[in-house]
Amino acid sequence: MDKLHNYTKIVYLSTPPDVLNMMVESYIKSPRPILWKKHFNRKKNEPYEDALLRCYSDLLFSREAIYQQYAEVTMDYHMIRQNGFSAETFLSLIVD
């Protein structure tokens, strides 16, 4: 992340809790390969589905913290989804 930060402008597209919850629900319905690193840790006697729900939520929240830490520009989730929000608008907000 430090190298990336040195060579690029990092833009954080914030994700509100309700959208994070939708992402978790979507993942639970249709799991796909993912890099968990240390974030998947099934507890003793914990059903797999419960562990998946808990750990995927933790993974998303931990990534949010990293994105916020390195971002030079933060854009609101709802703002970038408004009608008329274009690539030109995006670029105008991130160019110094």
C-alpha cells in the first residue's frame, strides 16, 4: 500500500453500513474465491455459515479502515451514484 500510495492518487469510495450489509448478504448467497489472509477463523463448534457471515463482515470492515487510512480523496457512495455523475466529474474531484 505504501508503494501504491507513492505512485498514485488513492481514491476511497466510501461504503455506508447498509451497502456493506447488502454486500455480505450477496456473498453469503453466492460465495466466491477470496483472499482471507487472517480474517477467516472459524470458532470451535461454529457452523460454517455463521463463521462465513461473521468473518466476511470483519474482512469488509477491516478493508474499509485500510482504504480510509491511505486515501487522499474520499467520495461518498451516494454522490457517485447520482444521475449525471460522470467520469469527468470524478476526475475533476481528484485532480489537484
